[in-house]
Amino acid sequence: MVVPVAGITLGIVQGRMGEIWISIAMVLTALAGALLAFLIYPASATRSPSRTTAPGCAA
């Protein structure tokens, strides 16, 4: 939570919050966080411990 708050604070201080690329970057970052939180992390938590390395890699 520190990174988004720091980014928004800096954007406000620099007067750049109205720029479209800032808004797009924030939306894309939020989507990536949601994907990580709701799809990737739960899938990795349910995987068996023996499948933590890629096939063919020595453990």
C-alpha cells in the first residue's frame, strides 16, 4: 500500500494527476494487483509442494 500512496502523493505534488497516462497507469496497476491477489496467488497456494520447480529443473 505504500507504493500507490507515494505515487498518488507525488502526482498531486507535481500537478500531474490530470494527465491521462497517470490514470491509465493506475488502472493497469490495480488490474495487475487484482489478478495477482485473486487468481495467481490462490492457484499457487493450492499447488502441491512437490511441484514448486519447473519440469526438468533440479531441486
